[in-house]
Amino acid sequence: MHSRAITKGWGGTMTTFKGNQIGRRIALGSVVGLGVAMAFVIIDPDALDALAHLLGWNHHGKLTTTTDSAIPPGAPIGGQFTLTNQFNRTMTPASFHGRWMLVYFGYTRCPDECPLTLEKMAIMMNSLGKLAKHVAPVFITVDPTHDTPAVLRTYLPKFSDTIIGLTGKVPEIAK
């Protein structure tokens, strides 16, 4: 069996999960999540447009030069951020210290893949039982203009009270 790595905390050190019960369950969720993310991109062009804009890419896969939210090629993903949760509390990487982060990027007006993925996230968290306290399920919006803390506070409990919704300014989310 190959050992794989996932990040503990946002931008934290890579930790192998071979032999780690939480890691194996999260890895399974990641594989499922990757398939969903691919379907999300193919099925929902609006979501692709929102994510492309957030990342600073145009429709030809080129980095745009007119946006201040562009992530340059080869830039590390993760790192320091300051976002606001659904309860108007400021969240930073330190807010998740010592917990695995299960992160999903989506938006509340997404008609199909986002709700399905959040439902899977909730099911996975329930399946962890007592181990769930070591995992932070996080929904980061790609539509911060619409997805305010109040919108996230209404939307996320439809799936689980444990999902942490994060929003903020586009450059901060792009980090």
C-alpha cells in the first residue's frame, strides 16, 4: 500500500496517513471529492467561471493580467489567510490548529454539485464518530459577493451544524 500525504491545518506540514484511521477516511473522501470536483467543473459552467475568475484565469487557460486576484503559476496553495465564518468571527490558520481540514470550495447558489458534496461531507463527518472532533469540515465560498456570513449561516445547517462556512474578500479567498 502506498503512503499518501494530506495537510494537517492550512498550509501545515505534510503528514502521511498510512496506518492512520482518520487519514484513511479523509483520503477516501478526497478521492470521492476529486470525482465530484471534476463533475462540478464539467456540469456547472457558472461555477467554473466563478473559480476561474477567483484564480485569475481566462477561458483559454491563461493567467489574466487585469485582475489583482490572480494566483501566479507555481504559487503555493494555502498559507496565511483571514476570512470570516458564518457567525462573523475572524478565522485564520490558527483557528484550525491541531485539526485536519476537510475543505470544499463552492457557492450557495450552486444547483447540484455543491449541495451533493456538502451532503457527502456531512455523512463522512457523521461516520467518523468520536474521531470527528479532530476534523474541521470547511466550506469556502467562491462567490463572496453573494455568500455573506448571514447567507452561509442559513445555508450550511441544511447539511450539518458542524460545517464551518468561510467568506471574505476575493484576494483573501484566492490565497
